[in-house]
Amino acid sequence: MQNNTNGPKQIRPDLIRRDFPLLEGNPVAYLDNAATTQKPSQVLDRMRAFYETENANPLRGLYDLGVRATQAYENARAHVAAFIGAASADQIVFTRNTTESMNLLAYSYGLSHIGPGDEILVSIAEHHSNMLPWRMVAQKTGARLSYLEPDSFGAYSEQELETKIRKGVKLVAVAQVSNVFGRLNPIGEIIRRAHAVGAVVVVDAAQSAPHMRIDVARMDADFLAFSGHKMLAPMGIGVLYGKAELLADMPPFMQGGEMIDSVTKEKVVYSPVPHRFEAGTVSAADAAGLDAALTYLENLGFDAIAQRERELSARAYEQLSRIPHLRLFGSADPTDHHGIFTFVLDQVHPHDVSTILDTEGIAVRAGHHCAQPLMRHLHVFSTTRASLYFYNTEEEVDRLCSTLATVRRRMGFGDE
């Protein structure tokens, strides 16, 4: 990273990649960042330091190690709150990932606040983790599940929002950025419309939190969730944000240790939010790793991250759009992709595309991307997805595109 006296900081991948042990000196072009990101040494070192110098069961022991472990865990919570603009650290619940956050909401909020005749509105483009929990709630409560449907470019029309976000809708679940289209959805407009009809909004920020500033207060989100592992942090730590009054009115998701104030044979008194939702031994080292990951991203700056991703996205879109027989999904504007490029090659199965790319040391994702209803909406069974992050290079983008241009010939179609 270097300072540009004429503008914001610029990210230099030749320097940045030295922070990532898996990338440094590794010939693989890792282009599956929408699934999970690589981890910098700063995160790995912080986790190692926790286990070597602070390891104890947080929230339990009153001895020095226990106090330090608790402090590390709660420091991470406070950092997350500041990172997303939450008013209080008590609005931050740690989970394992976005999927667990959505299930916590479905069981704790959905089953206790949604009933027969209510409507749950979910985008057809959602990851299964923000769709299946709400289907479960509808089945168990007698509520009706309906769907927001984007156009072929991933955009929601004004008419679609006006027609679907209507009286009777009690909950709207939608991603801020699609994991297939890469498109930034009009979250502010969706929240405004939902609140006007008395609905709460659940925002899946798994694909947005790693790439852009989030301000839950300005957004007016009721609930928001994301995963650490998609933003440089370890696997096993996720975040659920909720408005204080909504969290306070929710029963626990799981029962066990550390989520109670008192237990007798006749009565249980649960801990205040957020601890009532964090039963059992918590992932303190992973939380410390998330704390370090947030610091790393803040030091880079989201302006610099966004600029780097715009440069790579423009290069990728320009080359991908020129490959014969390749169909790109999403916007014709590369800045609308936020580093995610999903495509099909005529007559070639995405698994074959991925395998051929792998032989050239290029890692991409092939399949339905946990979005099967969207695949059917787009009239495909599966696709290939390449997803970029700030540490990727122009050379990796060029390798991806030049190799893709040879796939049909390698499969015996005789053309490139």
C-alpha cells in the first residue's frame, strides 16, 4: 500500500500479498472470494497470541487469564459495533456465521412474532441461508411466503417493490449484495417501504460487509448479519446485529451455560442481550481474529478497497464480455458487479469449466451457489462464478479470461 498525494490511498498487490501466507509465492489464482477469503498474518498472529497468552474460558473465570479472555472477546464485540455504526455493543450477537444468524432470527424472532395470515417476503435471489429459515417459519406458523423477483440483470423494478411490499407483510429478507449478480440492492428503499407497512427487514450483509462501509443506523436496518470468514477473519465467527428493542423481545435460540442469570428447579431467568443468545463456550479466539481483520480493513480503507475492486472488475468485464459463447449474468456496468462475475459457457457444464481452470491454477466456484431458486428463475441449472478481492492481480484476471477463451476448444467444440 502506498499513499497517492493526488487522492486516496492506493492498494499495491505486490506489497499486500506479503501479508497473506497462502498467497505469497503461491501460483494459484484464488478467485473464489465470495465463498471465503484468505487470511492475513495479522489475523493469524492475533489468534495465535490469544491461545498462547490469553487462553481461558471467557465469561466464567475470575482469575487473570479468564478476565483477559473475556476482555478480548468483548473488545471484539465493541469493535464490530463501531465498524457497522451500531449504537451499542449489546446490539451485537456473535454466531458461527451468517447461516446461524439467520436461523437464530427465524427461531427466536420469526416463530414468536409471525403468525397465521402474515406474509414473509424473501428475494428469489437470496442465498439459501436467508431463504430456508423463513420457509420453515412460514410452514410452522401458517404464514405465507412470497418472493421479490429481479429482472434478468438482477435489478428490482419500482413496480416490483411497490406491488410486493404491501400491507400484511411482516418481514422482508434480502441481501445487500447478491452472491450471484454482485449487484448492490436498493436496501434503503426496501427498508423505507417495509417500515411504512409495519414490516421488519433482515439484511444479509455477507457479500457487502467485506467490500463497503455499513452504517446500520443510517440504513435503519432492523436486523443485519455477516460472516467473518468472507472478510479476512477465521471460519467460525459470525455477527448478528439487531435493534435493541427487537432483540430484547426475543427468546433464546439455544439453552445452556452462560445464557442465564439464575436457574432453580422451577424457574429460569435468562441473561440480558446479547449473552442470552450465546449459549455455551464461545469462539473467543475467532472473535479476536475478527477484531484483527476489521483493523486490517480499516487500515486499508474502504475507499481504497472499492477503487481496487473497480479497477479489477472493469478489466474482467471487458475481457469476459468479448469471449465467444460466454454469457454473463447481471449488469452491463462492471461497477455493479462488486467483483462477482457469474457466467455460463455454451454447451460446457460449469463443473468442466472449473476443472479446466483448476488445471491452470485458477480457483473459481461452479454450481448453484446456494441459490437454486434464482438459478431456475434465470433458466439455468448451475453457473461458474469468479469473485475478486483487493489482493487479486491484473495477471490473475488475465489468466482467467485467456484460459476461459480456450475451454470450448479443449472440450472438443473446435472453436475459441
